Amino acid sequence: MPERPIALVTGASRGIGAAVARSLSDTHDLLLGGRDADALQALVDELPGAKPWPVELTDHQAVADAVADIDRLDVVVHSAGLVELATVADTTSDSWRRTFELNLFAVTELTRLLLPALRASQGHVVLVNSGAGLSAKPNWGSYAASKFALRAFADVLRAEEAANGVRVTSVFPGRTATDMQRNVREQEQAEFQPEHYLRPESVAGPIVSAVHASADAHLTEIVIRPS
């Protein structure tokens, strides 16, 4: 039997990451990253061919040690993220650092370390961005800035790695019914109304379509909005 392709999904314990993992499980073996060990193990138990990858993404030495065991990889989906809302006047330097550490620096370092394996497979890097990566609004300064930077990183990576056959897709979902969105609504002191938001599966679908796109099709940016 031929070996199945391998995908690494961060933020896989819930939300969009978990939905992507479920959608990829029919065709890929999976490495599932996440902070909630119990939720991660429950997903691993649900999906044949899945293994937990419980690495603290902001600990660059731990990431380097974990990546050393990856000798083959076809897809990485960066889905982990953090949002802390506040005005610029009230956003501390620590909040800026926390946001950029997870939303940007963790992504850039993990991608850098995985590039040899991705080049060898002519693989695919998927970055789950946000509508905030296209338009910045009041109180979203640190998050939007990190996502604008993530878009720039994707654009540069795509241009640099095209000759190596590596595809890079940025995905810009609107509000999605996840635990992160519930937390956002609490910060906004507003009601969480999941029926008004995208389902995680509705975001996972286009991501998986980009991964399965034929060799002549490179889906570079995907914008998804609630209807």
C-alpha cells in the first residue's frame, strides 16, 4: 500500500483546526497540535492515522526538538491563534508580545523548520488568517497587526518557494462559531450568537479544497464571510 500524505495541523484541539483535521483525515495521516491535551487525545482517538503533537508553539527550542522527528510532511495548516481586544491606549507591550509570539513568530519559526520536508514533497503551507488581516478596526490593534504581518509573510514565502514547488494559501475567515469567538464576544461585552457566524466546517471545506487542488491550480488567497 502506498504511504498516505502527512499533514500537521496546529490549533487542532477545537474550532477550525479540529474541523480541518476531520476533513483531511480521509486522505491524510495527521499530526495534531494543541494545548488542550484531553481534547487533542479525544480527536486522535476519533481519527485513524492521527497522532498528538502537543508542542508549545511559542517555545522555539521545544518546536525545534519536535520538528527533528518529522522526516516527511506534505501539508502544514497553521490554525492556532490568540486575540486580546483593547484600544491602543490600553494595550500593553506584554499583550502585543503575546499576540505576535503566537500569531506570527510561532508560525514563521515552525514553517522555517519544516521547509526542508515541505520542499522535498512539494508541499503546501496553509495560514488561517482573519478578516482582521484585511481590514483593521478599533480595539483590534495587536491582533490585526499580527494578521497583516502574517499575510505579508505568506506573500513573501509564496514568492520565495514557488521555484521549489511549495504552495502557500492564506485563508481569511469572518466571524466563526468557535471558542475563540465566544471569548471575543465576552471581551466585546456582547452576546455570542453562533447562528450568525460561520461554522468551523464551512471554513475547513475551502481549506481542504485548496490542499486537494490539482497541480495546475494554486489557491493563493481565500476569503470566507458569513452569509
